[in-house]
Amino acid sequence: MTTNQVFIGVGLILVLAVGSQILASRLRIPALIVLLPVGFAAGALIESVNPERLLGAAFSPLVSLAVAVILYDAGLGLNPARMKGHTRRVAVRLIWIGVLVTWLLGALLAAPLLGMSQRAAVMISAILVVSGPTVVGPLLGFVRPKDRLQHILVWEGSLIDPVGGILGALVFHAVVASTGHYFGSVAAGFLASVGIGAAGGVLGAALLWVLFRVLRLGEVVGTTAQLASVIGVAALCDVLRDDTGLIAAVVMGLAVANLPGIDVPARRPFFETLVSLILGLLFISISATVTPQSLRHVGLPALGLAAFLVLVVRPLVAAVSTLGTDLTRGERGFIGWMAPRGIVAAATASTFSAGLVAKGIGGASKILPATFVVIVATVTLYGLTASLVARRLGVVRPSRSRPLLVGGAPWVVDLGVALRSAGLEVLMWAGEEEERERIGQAGIELVPGELLAAATGGTAELEGITAVYFLTAEDDFNALAAVILRGSTEGTVHRLSAPPGSHGVVAPFIGGEVLFSAELTGPVLSRKYEDGAAVLARPAGGVLPTGCDLLFLVRPDGRLDPVTEGSTPLLGPGDTVVLLAPGTRGGRPEI
């Protein structure tokens, strides 16, 4: 290729990747639904976009290393402490039962349906056992299922990817060697690969612990250090044994997220930006390698294979995996309706199909286009129907607001009690032990552990948070924490206003949504409370009582609207007002 063609190809791939993600965010659909057809169209229309022509032999190893980076990020969001009892049991079963059942049943159907040899069918069915956090996570973000379901499916997607990648590599070597002893050779090879991958993950985690704990790297250098460590360890493991770098990456992420002394949450937003870019580039690049000619005789049979996987295999896997557990019928049904294929399926198909074609395996040329069709079909189907199915099965989290109040002052605790009395599910967090005891005595759910770790780590307590309110007496903490959490949580982030003339380092100068009127700063609220004011929730009467300060409105549908420095929500029929009312606490103030 000429220099100009390389410029055009690289530039277009980057623009299409980011542009597709922007479009998907505006349309409120998973980005994969846009990325795959855009990449396919670009590859068909513009020769320079084909990554195999741009990168040659380097394309496959680069894809493998990029997937390792993605899986490391997925590992950072996994917390084993949150997986207990039946939740853990179901997730583990979905992985090992799901892999075996999908692999065996898929191989039986793929050969006659796609018109390929049994060896090629075994290969494509091994490729299609994976799901992946890159597609499951965004879909669950739109659906908002109950916390337990979210945990199970995210764990399954994150752990089944490296398992599937290893299985694909082992099956590839078994197929190339023309041995019929697939299961025995694959089982032995899998154990060896797990050992190498786990050892690499421990080595990488120890390296990152030294970098962050001993050298104390900052956010920017820390992000690049994570990237270099993951790629270096994954590359070393892949040299020793194919695709073991995927296991090493997940183990590194799990270990780093749970090691003491590493402030992962403060660095993770930087790394997530990088991962988002890598995802877009991978999906555009891989889909650009699929040609219209390769789909001509594969499209309809591949759709039939996708239908079999969706309507037969996945419900069977879900039924067996949830047998004997306390999951409800609706939860079991939703697990049976959520198994989209993602980036690892695309990457392994791109990597292994060319090698099998070169070895003359019958039907190997159909592996990549058929995998592409299955990915597009499953993501589109689940993307368009998952929300409806979840609502019909009754497994969607309540639409009512679920606020997180940060702070443990007496008036903040009373605010939490008032919001709870208005029908909201309230969570609170405080750093001081005295404040945490006060929250517990009020009967309000207390978020455990570090605030930033809980907010950015995807724990059960904070999934579904609709708004975060920083109400501590430390204005600078409120301002800085609001900046860090903004974009890391599903809902909005608000903070108290700094007092006029404040000499804080950050709070007087930083933007963001400021709660309440400009006069209701933290010190003013505390002083009024000490003077006997009470935080109360009462049905709206059309006109606010004299002397009361309006803090929030709770709408009839459970939506929570705060008063902010820039706007005051209008009262409506059926609203509940949350007020700071003058009077004597313990009595019933006249309001």
C-alpha cells in the first residue's frame, strides 16, 4: 500500500470508530449495533480500510493484545466478595456448563447447516461459546435488571471470554494436527494454559503493586504503566502458549482491584477512555475484513445457527445452571435470554480462520463470515428485545430514584430518613465511624468500604444509583469527589455550595451542579439544624409554608428532583415536598 493509502485507512478507522460510538450514545443503543455494519460497509467500499492490508501479519497479534487490555479492564470491575451463595453457583455453572453445551451442540448443527467439515464445525462452535463484557455490560446498562442478575451476567461475560479464547486456541491446534481426540487433548492443554495464564497474572499484579505502592505513580503515568504491564505480560504468556495472555489479563485485573494500597478507582476513568477507543477500533477493523462475497452463501445458514444458539442452546444452559437455586422464574428466564457474542468471538474467528484455510480444512473460509453474522444477529436481537423481555419477566430494577447521600451529619441523616419516608430507596456513605454509627442507627443502608471504590467498581450497592449528593462539611472534598464520580455513575452528581468568601482550594472555583439555594451552604444548614430545624417530607399543598426551605420534590412516580442553585422544580399534583422546617425537633412543627 502507498503512504497515502495508509494515511487514509488509519484515519478512517479511527474516525469511524469514534463517530459510531458517538452516534450510538445519541441513539441510546449499544455501540456494537452501529460499529459492526459501519465497519463492514467501510471494508466493502474502501480498500484502504482493510486492516489485513494495512498491518499484514501484525494484525492478529495486535488484536490479541488489544483484547487482553479489554479483559484487564473487565477484571478491575469484578469483586469476588460480592459473589456469594447461589449467585456464585449460577455464574460458575454458566461458564463451565455453558462452554461445554454450546461447544458440543453448536458443532453438531454447524457442519450440516453451514456445509463445512466436522473439524471446521468444531472450530466455529468453540469460537461461539463466548459472550463478553463489551456487549453484556452496555446491554445491561440499558435494561437495568435487578442487582443479582447484573452480577451473574457480568461475571459470566468477563470470565467466559478468556476461557473461550483458550478453548479456541486449543481446538485450533487439535484441528490442525488432524487428531480426533479433541476432548482429551483440549482438556489437558486447557489446564496447562490456565496454569501459565494464572502465573502470568500473578506476576503482572506483583509488578503493578510495586509500581503503584512503591513508586507511587500518578494518574497519567499510572495509566500508561497499566497499559504497558498488561500488554507486556500478555505478550510473554502468548509467546509461551497461545492466548494465555487473556487469562493473565483477567487475573491481573482481579488482583489489582483487590490489592490494598492501589488506588484503582482514581485511575480507572483514564484507562476506561483508552479501552473505549480500543473497542471501537477493533470492531471497525475486524468487521472490515468480512467481504460481501464471503456472506453470499453463508448469511441464511448462519442466521439459522444464531437462532439455534438463542432459542435452544442458551435456554437449556440457563435451565441447567439455575437448577436447584433460589432464582425466581423471571430471573431464570432473563438469563436464558442474554448471551450476545462480542469482541473475543470476532477476534478469535479472525485469528484462526485464516490458518485453517491455509491448511485446507473444508469450510474454514466460512468461519469468519458466519461468526460475523451470529454476532450481528445476537447483539441486534438482544439489544432490541432485552428491555421488553426484562419488563415482561418482572426483573427490572424499580424506576423510582435511588439516591446516594454522602455525609453523616445529623441533618444529612434526617434527610435520608425523610427521603425514605417518601418511598425512596436511600443509600448513605460517611467516612467517620461516629457518622457511620449514626446512619446505622437510623436504619438506612450504609455503603461499605471506600467511597470511590464502591462508586466506580460496579458493586451491587451502587448499581442503579440515580444521583449522588455530596453533603459533607468539607467543601473541597465535595467538589473534588463530585468531579471524580461524574461520568462514573449512572445518575447525576450534586454537591453543596461553598460559603461566600470561602478560602477553599477547589470548591469556590469548580463548576458542577450545586444543591439548594446559594444561601443554603453546609454551615448554614448545620446551624439551622442546631437551632431546632427539622428535615420533613410532607404532601405538597400548593404553597410552601412560611419560613421553610424547599430541598427536594419527590414526584408521584418516585422521581427525585432537587432544588439547585440554578433552578427550582415546579410543584405538581401528587408531589411530596422535602423541607427544612423551623421548629423543635421531636415535636410537630407548625408547617
